[in-house]
Amino acid sequence: MGLPSQKRTKSSGKRRASHFALAKPAVNKCANCGTSILPHHACKKCGFFKGAKKVASKTKSTKK
Ligand SMILES: [Zn+2]
């Protein structure tokens, strides 16, 4: 069986692990209400997409 030729020090392991962090998702702000939204998605709060109302917002439809 193959064995490691050299000892992995704490520092070399930590240096390798420095690239393990996950990238944070890109977050935009809604032009209408200012809520944080994912790019290329309609706003979940007000249903606006590209400056016009495209999707019926859930909050208004559930109340009626
Ligand atoms: Zn919005």
C-alpha cells in the first residue's frame, strides 16, 4: 500500500483547506420594494421583474 512520502503539517492542511469555502450566492435588490432577490428571478414579495409586475404576489392572493 502506498504511504504518504512526507508528513502533512497543520499549516499545509490549512493552506489546502483555504479553498474549501463555498461561494456566496449573488444577491440583487428589487427595484420596486428593495428586498434582496436572486438575479433573473421575479421578486418574491411584490412580483416585480425588470421594472414591471409579472407575477401575482402571494401575500395579496392569500388574504382575499
Ligand atoms: Zn419587490
